[in-house]
Amino acid sequence: MTTRILTGITTTGTPHLGNYAGAIRPAIVASRAPDVDSFYFLADYHALIKCDDAQRIQRSRLEIAATWLACGLDAERVTFYRQSDIPEIPELTWLLTCVAAKGLLNRAHAYKASVDKNIEIGEDPDAGVSMGLYSYPVLMAADILMFNAHKVPVGRDQIQHVEMARDIGQRFNYLFGQGKELFTLPEAVVEENVATLPGLDGRKMSKSYDNTIPLFGSAKQLKDAIARIVTDSRLPGEPKNPDSSHLFTLYRAFASVEQATAFRDDLLQGLAWGEAKQRLFAILDSELAPAREQYQTLVAKPGELEDILQAGAAKARRLATPFLGELREAVGLRSFRTELKAGSSRKKTGKAARFASFREQDGSFRFRFFTAEGEELLLSRSFQDPKAAGTVTRRLVDNGAASLELRPAEDGRFTLWLDGECIADSPGFADAHALDAAMQRLREALATLAE
């Protein structure tokens, strides 16, 4: 089975050495696996949430695209595109926005952090919060669900967004799928062994700390940056501790096991820091020089980059365009001609029975069950989260109609029980005969979903 993996790169800056070792290099290696279908995109719509400098965003798009290609990403093998070149993504974002619960978005980490910061300084809780920031998780869900990605490599701070994409996709499936899984529910993948490089001052390499080493600066810029790496005061000939040396950590990320072992031994024997920095420069320059040359060529020819990205967008849209058409059909945004044809077809084939999940004002979740003719036969009790509701409906389908535990009630209703707990109630019926007939209709309708 081929696994579809999707990775987005926000276009708000220029990649540095830490980005290369921690994300770019391992992702490119992973894209070469024979059983993987990889999607890489420039998340330039996301960039607008964080940055209002148009020139910076434009330059970043160019530099990041050139970086990935110069580092060895094969645009023929993967699907490499700009988010803004796929008009189906913002349309899907709106479809998902219409089913995404506000309470779910209220819990997003970035939004909560902004609110908490405002409250701490005595501001209005939503001061400075744009709708872009607030609904960021829905746009990310559209990025993922548009291409039905199975796995999404992310940092720990992004796990929540992938889980929210699952929740939104699952709700859409229940509302409009009519028994069909329209969206694949994605899985967040956190690479525990991805390299996190120290910066010039020993803290995590980050533009926020202004401690980065440029990825594709000139050889002189690379050497100058390495010269600024903070070391201890041990003199040449004095033993150095590799385990506490940021310089050694950087060297090890790019060296073979044999090279790293030799470097470690030399530090223990008193290698001078100046010579150690020269060795780090040599190993980095040997790996980056060929890619640096290719990067400069690509940046100097933006038209060629544009052609590559447009080809990637066309490849992506061959999937996105028909899939969005299917989703539009599912929610009722159909051509009138299509509707007439579909209507005549449905007379022959019939609609499907379905579960429909929804959220109450108190934040709890419930579901209804409808027959193919639209008759409501069940209204569930409350659940604390949508996953719990989804688990119950899936069990009802998987267990089969014959296993349903239905109990007549005194008020002309019947109740549905699971594991000794009442989970749903029927509407009221006029008499016992009508009640029995309704329970039989429920069994028959549920049986069609199992098929």
C-alpha cells in the first residue's frame, strides 16, 4: 500500500542550517522511499497570517522553493506546489469552516496563547487576533484533507492541528458522506530522532534568537558564522568535553560515524577551538557547496522555478479539482441538470441511511440517525467529544442490526442500549404497532450501512 505524506513549509523567512538538518534533509530522503507518495507545498496563505510584508513573503517563496530543489527534492517524483496556486483549497476551507465547531477552534494553542497574553497585560482578550489566526486550523485541515494525506510529519506544537483536521474531517464525513468516507483521517507523525541543532550561542538554532548559520550564504559568510560559535575558555592542548560542546554537536550532525569519533578523540586530546572550527567549516562546505551553486542558479532564474511550481500545481489539481466536485455534490452545491439526473437515479437506487453528528450549545456532542427516506429514528444522549460519538456510531454499524438492544419505553418511544448504557432515544409513536414497525425500520436501515 502506498502511503501519502504531506508537508507544508511556511514562507516567512530564509531556511538556515537548522531547518536543513532538522526538516529538509530527512524529508527529502523520506520522499525517495518506493512506497511513499509525497506532497510538498509552500504554505504562502499561512504566511499571510504571520507577516504583512509583501516583499518578504515574495522573496521567501522564491528562496524556499529554490532551497528544496537545490537540496535534492525531485519535482518529477513528488508533488511540489504553492498553496496559493490551488484554488480548490480556499473553497474547501469554507466547506470545512461551515462544519467546524467554534468551541474546537477556541482550544487551538495559537489562539489561546494570544488570548492569555492579552489578559495578562490587561487588554481585550481578542485584541490583535485576526480571523486568519483564529481559523488557521481550518486552513491547515483543508491542506491535509484536500489530498487525503495518511501521514503529516509535524513538530510537537503542530500535533493538535492534525488532530483537529481529523475531527473536522470526521464530522464532514458523518454529515455528508452517506456512509462513505469522503476524507481520509490523517495521522500526525513526530520524528523523535530529527536533529535539533544548537545555534551560535548554544540555544536552539532559530531566527527568533538571531543565532542561525546561513544555509546558502557564501563560503566566507559560512566561515564567519562558524567563527562566532561560543566555546569555553580552554586553551590549545587542554582537553575539551565533546558532550558539552555545541561545536561538536554541529559537526556530528554532518559527519560519518568515523569522522565524528575521530573529532571527538581529537577534542579530548586538546584540539584547539580554532582548528575545530576550521574542521566544521570544511565538512559543512563540502556538503553545502554543490547545493549552494544550484541554489544560486535557481534564484537567478525565477522563471524556471515558476515553471516547476506551475507543473506541480497542475499535478496537484488533477486530484483536487474532481475531488472538490465530489464534495460540492455531497453538500448540495450541484448543477440543476445534475440534480435532475441524480433525482431520476435515486428513484431507482434510493438514498442511504445516515448518521448526522452535531454540537449542542453546552459543548456536548450528539448524533441523529435517519432512514434513507429521511425519517429520524434516533437522537443520541450527550457525549463529551466528537470522537466518542463517532466510536459509538461506528460500533453500531460494525456490530450489525441483529445485535441492537432496543427497549420499548412507557411514553411511546424506544431506547437504544450499548454495554448496559442507554445511548439514544426514538421519537414518540402512536401505539405499540407503530413502535414495533419503527424498531424494524431501524434494523433494516442500519443493515444497509453494514453492507
